[in-house]
Amino acid sequence: MGGQKKAMWVLFKMEDMPSKEEMRKRFSNLYHIYRDHPAIDSKCWWVNEERLEWGAFYIFKSEELLEEYLESDLWVKEIPERWGVKPEVTIVDPGPILCKETVTAPENSWLT
């Protein structure tokens, strides 16, 4: 599929959010889903404990693949069931994508 890359900003607002350490543990257990997903070039999780928010910033290979992802069972069913809340989504056009390193495993991939 052709097309330019597209990005997605995802925001989860939770009244009873797990700790940052618990979130990291959960994310690490799900790492393989995103590493192996053919539509996703990159994903960065983020957490704001003070505001009880967390989410991710994705870079997709194309707008078509992003739209397919948003219609997938993983996004429509599994993610809301796993976290108990439907996330807010904003689709954006990414600027230059700069990466200093490539992470291939969840271990030691968290910036502290």
C-alpha cells in the first residue's frame, strides 16, 4: 500500500490508573503485538501520573493502514476491554521522524 506516513496520538483518562511501574510491566507484556504489527513503524508509550492519563504516539506506514488498524478487532474490542476505557484518538501528520536507536526488545527500553 502506498501513501505517506500518518500518526496517531492516543489518550487514556483513567480514574483508577495503575502506577507507572505497573503500566511499564503491562506494556512490556504487550510489546510483541506492536513490534510485529506490519502497519506500525513506531510506537512510544507515555504516562502522566499527576493527570491520571497515559497513552501512545504511533507512526503508521500509511493512512490506509492506520484506518485498517482503527477498524481492527484489536483496536475496537481488545484494547477497550483490556483497559476498561475507550481512548481518545487524534490523527495527525508527522513531521521529520528522528530516531537515535532502534529498540528490538522491551527490556531496558524505558527512559528513566
